[in-house]
Amino acid sequence: MIEFGTESNEFKSSDAGKMYNKDGLDLFVEKGTKAMTKINDSSDQIKKIVKVIDDIAFQTNLLALNANVEAGRGN
């Protein structure tokens, strides 16, 4: 059996067989929606982390440029 996630409310391949009735389809769609929400939340967190890393890299480049300018003035 294929399972996504470890929680009991996560999608399992056995759920696909339940799609043939309305309640089963509703459950299938609900689980899919929850999974997509979790993916979206994780994506937002990754975007925030990447932004912080990008900001740190930008500041580091500015410091390096400033150090080169100051070194050039010293000559």
C-alpha cells in the first residue's frame, strides 16, 4: 500500500477505491486539499528562509565591497 505522510488523515492508495460513492469522493478531495495546504505552508516557509539567506548574502557582498574600497584607499 502506498502512503503519503504518517498521520491517519493522510492519503492512502486504498482511499482511491472509495471514490465511487459521494462520501468517499468528499473524503478523497478533503485529504487532497489538506495535503495541498500543507505543501503551500511549507513553500511559504521555504520562501522566508531563502529571503533571509539572500539578505545575508547581499550584506556580505556589501561588506566585501566596502573592505576592497577601504583597502584601495590605503595604497
